[in-house]
Amino acid sequence: MDKPNAAPILQGRNISKRFGGVQALDKVSFDLYPGEVLALAGDNGAGKSTLIKTVAGVYGADEGEVIYRGETVKFDNPSAARGAGIETIYQDLALADNLDVGANVFLGREPTRRLFGFLPSIDRRKMREESRGVLDLLDIEISPSALSKPVHSLSGGQRQAVAIGRAIFWNATVLIMDEPTAALGVPEQRKVMDLIRRLKERSVGILFISHNLSDIFEVSDRILVLRRGKAAGERKISETDSDEVVKLMVGG
Ligand SMILES: Nc1ncnc2c1ncn2[C@@H]1O[C@H](COP(=O)(O)OP(=O)(O)O)[C@@H](O)[C@H]1O
Ligand SMILES: [Mg+2]
């Protein structure tokens, strides 16, 4: 993090969430600063996905609050969070497979133009051009011909890049990534890690969930470890190592 004096862009305060008999989250708090990567680590079932879904408008918290740009917020659904600048990229991405890159970048927010001065119609050329622009901005390599093919024909890394490009195009100030590299081959994992670095440079605050501790140590500034729904410890990456993180994860 290069702006120690900035205010947090996103905060969780004592967030609790129960599913039936399972206390998935128990008074978890965190701060995320602009241009910072905060990693969430923890064993399966520790509450990582529940925490980010509570922030991103998928679940309401039972207790506690989410503070975004200094104000308490309650997002009723994921598109409300997205509209406010909080984008989430899940492992399974939520791209529309049979649409092209431009259509995916603009999904649900398509630009229109007026045909013959009166008939509103979707402006596909604008969608392609704007998508190209944002992919170039992030140094994402997708050939012009691939741009107009259905995204299911792209590689996993390119698809991940389209989802990240979409977040940037819509001016996300917070990007939440839940296991973004889990389904990718090694070269593509490297590209996603590069993209995360570029987003940092653009002052996006990133919540990064990964099973892969070496990825976490490579791109994160701080790490919050969850264990059975509770915060087990928070460390600066420069002041910890994987042994300590694993100990926090398993307890004892
Ligand atoms: N929608 C749900 N309904 C019931 N239980 C859930 C639901 N989502 C998560 N849980 C439970 O909450 C706990 C935390 O899950 P999760 O947040 O997915 O953990 P993680 O992402 O760290 O693996 C687990 O015990 C899980 O079984
Ligand atoms: Mg999870």
C-alpha cells in the first residue's frame, strides 16, 4: 500500500452471519484501503465466501455493518453493490457464454443509439470499441477476431480478464476476487496476478481470497485469517510468513 494516509474505502464492522445451526461469521471486522490487496485466508468453511457475499449484497448480515466510502451501506442485491462500485469476480465468473466480449462488458448496461433518428437500438460497435479500449488499458491480449466470438471460445485466463475489464470499465473502486485463479493453468494464473498488480496501481482496493499462499504472499499487502467464522489474526504480509499463517488457519 502506497497511501498510508488514505481513508479506508471499505470496512466491515463486527459482521455476523448464521445459517441454521452454523455460525458462519462471528463479529468479523476488516479495513480495506484504496490501492491495497487484502487477502482472506482460512480453511474450507472458515467463512471467507460468506464474508465477501455479505459485503457484495448477496446476503444480509445478521449483525454488524458494512461501511463504504465512510458511510454505512446495505446492498439489497449484487447489482446494487456493483452499481455503487463494488465488483465481485467469483471462480465461476458469471459471464454470458454465448455473447461476445463487448456484450459481456456491457451486460445489463448496454449503450443504445437511435437508428434513423428515432428507433433505439443497441450500439454494438461502441461496445466493441469500448471493450477493446479497456482490454488495451490493462494490456490484455485478445485478438480482434476473438473479440467478436462468444466468450466460451476464450481461454480461462482471457475470460477472467474480460470479467476484470468489465469491473474496470464500470469504474469499480473495490474488486472482490474469490479464488480467481483456481480454475486456471499456471501461465494464466500468472496473468491474473499481473492484472491484480495493475489494478492496485489504479488505486482499486482488492479483497483477494485464495487457497494458494504463495499467490497471497506475492500480491497482498495484508492478510486476514478466518477460523470457524472468527478472525484468527491479521498481519502485514511483510511481517509474517506462511508458517505463521498456517498456524493461524488451523489454530492451537
Ligand atoms: N448458503 C448457505 N447455507 C447454509 N450454510 C452455508 C451457506 N453458505 C455457507 N454455509 C456454511 O457456512 C460456513 C462458511 O462457509 P463459506 O463462507 O463458504 O466458507 P469458505 O468460503 O471459507 O470455505 C460453512 O460451514 C458452510 O457450510
Ligand atoms: Mg469459499
